[in-house]
Amino acid sequence: METTITKIDKEKAWKLRHKVMWPDKAFDYIKLEDDHLGIHFGLFKENMLISVISLFINKEECQFRKFATLQREQGKGYGSMLLDYVIKEAMDCGVKRIWCNARKSKVDFYKKFGLQETNYSFMKGGKTYVIMEKDL
Ligand SMILES: CC(C)(COP(=O)(O)OP(=O)(O)OC[C@H]1O[C@@H](n2cnc3c(N)ncnc32)[C@H](O)[C@@H]1OP(=O)(O)O)[C@@H](O)C(=O)NCCC(=O)NCCS
């Protein structure tokens, strides 16, 4: 199956974020105040956008946010392809540390990419998150 990863407009990321992450909330709920500063990436399968992630680079640090794969395409390796790709992109941009607010349920998934749990965790929208990080 042919896949491509490219930068995408924030509006495209919004659509998939909403559909996957918070379909029951208003569309604006998934928008971030800083989205205009982010670099948004999408994975396309046969021209259809199925996975998105957004990078926010601040000097030598980079946070990735709003990582989402269309439900019916989850568990097939697409998210891993996209995450691998953006970690390399961050390295190419000179980033020294990449981090995220991981849903507790996704901790083991991110460990596969070398991210480690920090001691910082919090709750938001009824979900528990932990900050995970990796030195590049
Ligand atoms: C997190 C998310 C983006 C991952 O995307 P994905 O495309 O499903 O990712 P992958 O398919 O690469 O990996 C998902 C799982 O499938 C497994 N997998 C990958 N390819 C596989 C294959 N060919 N066969 C079987 N399993 C496979 C991975 O090992 C991983 O397992 P794990 O969750 O037990 O660690 C996706 O689950 C999602 O959108 N979730 C809802 C939103 C969300 O929680 N976002 C993250 C907030 S922190």
C-alpha cells in the first residue's frame, strides 16, 4: 500500500484530530492556540489522510502533540511510521530533546520509540497524562 508523509496545513490536521480524538466535543475544542506556530505532518495512504501529528519547536526542544490515526487504520503501523519520521525531522532541525504529554494508556507505545516517563503527570478532560521525553 503506497504511503507518503508530507507537511500539511493546520486545517487538515484539525479535521482528523476532531474525528479521532474528540468527536463528541465542538470542532474548536481540538484547535490549539499555538497551531499557527506548529509544523503539521500527515501520512497519506492512497491520497487519503489517515494519520496526523504536530510539532512545536522551541529552540532545542520539540513537543509533539495531537497524534491521531483514523480508527479503522489504527494498529497497522502507520502511526509508528509517522512518529519515526517526525523524530528524524526534529533531529535534522537540530532539536536536542523531544517530549510529549502522553495519555497514560499510550506510555508503552511511546517507550518503543525510546521516550521515557518523567515524574510529571496531570489530569485533563477526564484523562491522565504523563510527560515523556527523549534526548536526541
Ligand atoms: C496513538 C495512535 C496515534 C497510534 O497510531 P497507530 O497508527 O494506531 O499506531 P501503530 O499502528 O503504529 O501502533 C499501534 C499499535 O499497533 C501495533 N502495531 C503496529 N503495526 C502492527 C502490525 N502490522 N500488526 C500488529 N500490530 C501492529 C503497535 O506495536 C502498537 O502497539 P501498542 O499500542 O500495543 O504499543 C492511535 O492509536 C490514535 O490515534 N489513538 C487515539 C488518539 C490518541 O490516543 N492519541 C495519542 C495521545 S497521547
